[in-house]
Amino acid sequence: MNVFQVDLVISGVGGQGVLTLASLMGTAAIIEGYDVRVSEVHGMAQRGGSVICHVRYGVNVNSPLVMEGRADAIIAMELSEAIKAASYLKKGGIAIVNRLEFPPPLSTIRGLKYPTVEEVAEMLQSKASQVYLVDAQSIAEKVGSPLLANVVMLGAAWSSGCLKLNRDSIIQSIKQHFKGGLVELNVNAFEEGIKALSTK
Amino acid sequence: MKEQQVVLMLGNEAIARGAIEAGVQVATAYPGTPSTEILETLSREARRYGMYVEWSTNEKVAFEVALAASYCGLRSLTAMKHVGVNVASDALFSSAYTGVRGGLTIVSADDPSCHSSQNEQDNRLYGPHAYIPVVEPSSPQEAKDITVYSIELSELHKLPFMLRTTTRLSHSRGPVKLGAVPERKRIGRFERSPESFVCLPVNARRMRAKLVEKLKSVEESFNNSPFNRVLGDGRLGVIACGLAYSYVVDALRLLKIDDKVSVLKISTLHPMPRPLLKSFLEDKEKVLVVEELESFIELQVKALCHDMGLHIPIQGKNLIPLVGELTPLRVVEGLAHFLGLKLTLSSTSPESLTLQPPPRPPILCAGCPHRSTFYAIKQAVKRKGVDAIFPSDIGCYTLGYYPPFELVDTTICMGAGVGLSCGLAKFSGKFVIATVGESTFLHACIPALINAVHNTSSFVLVVLDNGVTAMTGHQPNPASGYNAMGQRVKPVLPEDIAKACGVSFCRVVDPYNIEETVTCIMDAIEHVKQGLGPAVVVARRKCSLLLLRESRRGEIKLSKCVVCEELCKGCMVCIKTTGCPALIPRGSRVIIDANACTGCGLCEHACPYNAIRRM
């Protein structure tokens, strides 16, 4: 028996709004009446370090963590951070990656290699059925602020079909999370993210 | 938020909500990941629910304030990270002896895998050690419900209760159905009863005997706890607690054997309800205990089987890892081994990927004043030509461990940097320059600094004062000038404390004035070299995350650094000497992320070609 369940892993760099992105999905899933678990990263790791967040929802969810090799989709807010999420992706899953390249200062200091877009895409294609590269940063800037890139990625993820949530539930979730003028900005960012994928 | 409403809550928010529903009137804490959001949530809600909330100077004081409230008949809660309980433990042990009046729960947030900590100690062990009951929830909903349960039982049995959570539970969200909030408030009153509250030997001997009896009656309550339950009725048994239980349930479903295995989910961990365990064990062929960190339950189950004359294999840490937190995969593997199943899961461990991600450890934020201070320390040491070592402490500045600074030689526990400096200054044969944040300084360094003066240990102590406890999310501390209730209060400043401790060199500098800071640290080094005792430099500048927030709200205007393209030679010296994340390599040049830059000017100072300007 297959019970409805969605397992997602979101990765990025501390400060990119990964937690907000995960929380928006979690709230939308609650709105649809699902059981939900969202695993977050707080504290020291948030200071410019790698952040990885797990989101699970469905009929009966217990563990807040997704098992390696079982995520329906991964969403990466930064190019090289997609590699960290990739071990969670199931064969035939979906990968949505923000093209942003942000080499860690430590790798510049130590002269370490930073992967190219082609390398990351190729690695993901070996597992995923679909790989989407999104220029979330410039879309966010056009909407009003680079800080909206996370919600642009939410739109792209929704558009890919991996979320299995209603568009209205996500908009309602955005309305619950933000206040005042930020609601409109975030809704716009979400809509632009949807377009970014559908126009490809 | 209304009764019966279902809200997506963080485990820690659920604990806070539980405190509100339990009628807790006093809540205290010292911030520490993964416990911080409990008091943060309560401090936001304090006024609405008529609650007193404080960020205390350290965990021991936090515990004592909550204990005092309990002595006065009020329900109270105190929250801390696992190592914070070590700080509070002196009072904790005696509090079991005196017992409590109003219900008192101490939340211990453990950190398996050391996500944000110096160790992965298992605080369930405080239960048998300190004679306090321990409970552990396994979902955000239970986190709320068990908080209420622990406060009520604490009051019933007149014992402080420990609620143990872990990082993954504290920091995971799940749906929580809200309960009612009691209307009635109690008035605190201390009734004198020295024979109950004075742990003189004559009283303590009697108290201990009573304590042993109290724990027996707690065991009876635990035996009927609604939070312990058995799932399934197979003859293969699994016992699990905390989040390990959630991994077990998902794993059994995945392995399609949920009908062959019987699972005992246990939330009352000390004292273990033996009758319940006995009835579970009786008909089992073999049992696996799945628990995070130590073999706490496993050893008790083994002892119980021995007492029952039951000869069945009890497995646990031979199949479930002792080191690091549990994950769904680790539990699936352990269970499959226990059940003799072959795993055919298509999992990929990170090692099997062909592409390696560049390491991205946490770093000091762009414009962090600590970066400027570390940079200045490096310059001062170089210019004075001293052979120095660098004890440090716990906070954002521990990240000075990483290149390009590498100015953290020791980090042990809160405040240990100054105590170690007292010894290192005498025995290391090196010059000692210690760093500590103002919150940690006020938490645990004052007796050590007095010791330095009293026992003539000479070193430079740089207090990095950014006005808040930043690492855990900007909680106020005594130097901040405001408190958890949002009141303006008189700030307690590190330089005043240092002076009062008898330190004769106490100076305050702004680390954004780089040359001034370098000179000041050089003067401090000279003071120590001349045998004039310890020197304290307070490097004071507001946390750059707060500066950025204020500038985004239009409250202040920050200058920004920009790279002049024609002058930049692409030598990367700015990145290599400051490690600032606002500096981004682009081809053979560097660009500055204007959204992150606070205009601290450090890169301007570092650039050998004057290619960076502050605008």
C-alpha cells in the first residue's frame, strides 16, 4: 500500500533563508491537513556555514529526518551545496538548484577547487529524472530584493510538481508568515519562481 | 493562538507552550543551542500570560531563581543546553534533597553529534546520579504534553523533574494541538522551614532517606504514564525512547515488518517503571533497545532480566551506534541486523558521490567586529614580536579557530579560557593572550580573573563585547542594558568588573578603528611584560548582524567598501587575511557583496594596492 508522503531536502548557506523556505512548505502542508515534520539547523552552524533542512509531510510521518537516498526532491539555494543534498535524492527524483556560485572564503584561502555548473549538473543527472537550474538571485533582485531568492526557489519547486501541494495553500502560508508589504513581495517572488520553470 | 488549534511548532516552542498551559509563572534560562528558543518564545509571550521571564547570568543562577520560585509555591521552568546542566548541577543535586513546592521542570537540551557543542554528554544519566525523575518526549506534540505532565508530577511528588530533549527534537517542527491556558495565578509566598531548606548534615541525612522513598512513588506514577505504550504484539521486542522511537516506527514500516515486532515506546526514563517493562519482556524471544547516545535503558533492561531470571538476548549498542546522533538509516541498519534481514535500499552515502563539495564551516559574519579584533591581535603580536598562545572560549569568536586567524588554541567550557590562562601564564613558557565574549565573561570568568590578580598570573585578556549573546540569536546579557522582559536596566560592563577585580590595565577600544585597537593591544602586551599584572582590553562594537538589520530598516546608514577595478590585482590578500564572506572572487578580481558589507574597513586596511575604499 502506498500512502501519500513527500520527502524533501533543502540545502544552502546560513543566511539564505533555507529555514523560512522549509517553514513555508511545512505550514502549507498543515493547511492541507497533512502530518508534517521539518528539521531545522540553528546556532553555530547558521553563521555562514552549510545549512541542510528536511521537510516531510503526508498521511503518517514520524521521523523529522529524510533517509539517505529517499528524498523525492532536493532544493539547493547555492550551487556547491547541491552536492551535500544529493546523497538524499532518490533515483529518479527531482533536483532544483539556484545557480548562485558562492565559494566559501576558506576554499579561497586554502586554494581548494570549487565545482563548475556543468560538474554539479552532471552529478545530479546521474541520479535525478529532472535537474532544473534556476537563476533565483537575479529573479529575486528584479522582484525587489536578493533576499527573496528562497521564495523564488519555492515557486520553482512548486512548478516542478515535486511539492504536491496546492498553489493557494502556499500563498496562504506566505500570508501567515509575513506582514505588511512583505506579503506582496513574497507572493510576487513565488509567482516569478513558477514562471522561471514554466518558461524553460 | 486558540485552544484546539493545530499549529506548526518547533519542539522548543512546544515546550514553551507546555509551560504556559501548565501554569508556569516563572521561567529562566541562559541561552545555549539547542535550548534557546524555549525561553525566547516565553519572553515574547510573558506579558500576555503574566509570566516572569529572565535570561540569567548563567545556568546555575537560572536554576536557582526557578528553584526559589518553586520554594515560594509557584510553578517554574528552567531551560539549558546539556553542558549548562553541569554548571547548574551543584544546586540541582541539593534541590532533590530539599524537594520543591511549586512544580519545577529543568529542560536539558542534549546535542548528539555536537552540532553546536563541545561534547555529546547524555543527561539522562543525571537522573540516577542526582535522584531526579527524567522524562523524554518523541515528537513536538509530546514535547508540549510532557512538559505539562512533568510540571504536574513534580508538584505531586515534590521533586524537580528533568525533561530531556535533543537537538533534532528541539529544532524540528510538527503539528501541535493547543490545550487550555489556566486563568488562575498564584501568589508567591515563602514559608520558613529551615529543616526543609537547610542542607546541613543533620538535615541532609534525613532528606536522602526521604528522597529514596519519593522516587519509589514516582516509579508508581510512571508505571501508569499515558506516554508509555506498546505497539504491535510480535515476540520480537524493540524498546525505544525520544526521537529514536520515530525512526523505529518509520523503519518498521519501510522494512514491512511492523506486524511481526512489538515496540515499547518509553518516555519515563528515570526511575524506569519496572512492572511495565516486566510485562513487556515476559514473552519476548529477544529485544533490541534503540536509544540515542549511552546504553541508559539497555543496562537497566539487562539488570531487570537478570532479576527476573529471564534469559533472552538484549541487544543495543552492539547494533545501534554509540557515537553521533541516530538517523533513519542508522536505525534501519540496526533493525535489519537484529531481525536478520538483508537490506536492499538504494541509499547513497556521501562518500560514494563522485563530486566533493568544498568545506563550508561556519564563519564570522561579514563586518563582524570580532574579525577586526582578531586581525588586530595578529598585527599586535607581530609588531611586538612575542611568542604567544591563545586560550579562548565559547561563542561566535570560537570561529577564530579557522584560517585566516587561527587564534584559538583552547576551548573547553564556558569561562575556561581565563582559568586556563591563569595556569598557562605560569607553566607554558609562552606569552598568553586570551579572548572571551562579554556574555561568557560575565557567565563564568569573574572568579578566574580575581584569581589572576590574587595569584599573580599575568596575561592579556581581550573581551570581545558586541553587546548581546550573539551566537544563540542576540539574547540580552547583563552588559546589554535591557533584559528579557524588555526593561531598560543599568548595564554591567566588563571594564568596571575588571577594575573591581583589581586589574590595573583596563581599556576600551572600537575594533573598527583598527590602528587604535592594534596600539591598545600592544600597550597591554607591554604592561604584562613589565610584570604589572593582567591586562584587560574591551573591544566594543555592536554585532554586525544587528547593524545590518538597523540599516535595512533605515535606522542607520552604513558606509560600504567598494573595489576599484583598475587597482585590484586579484592577489586575494583581502580574502586571505580577513576571510570576510562579503569579499567574493570573480574571475581574477574581487567584488564586494554590498548587501552583506557593513563598511568595517578591514579589507581596506588589508589591501596592499589601496584598491578598496570605504564610501
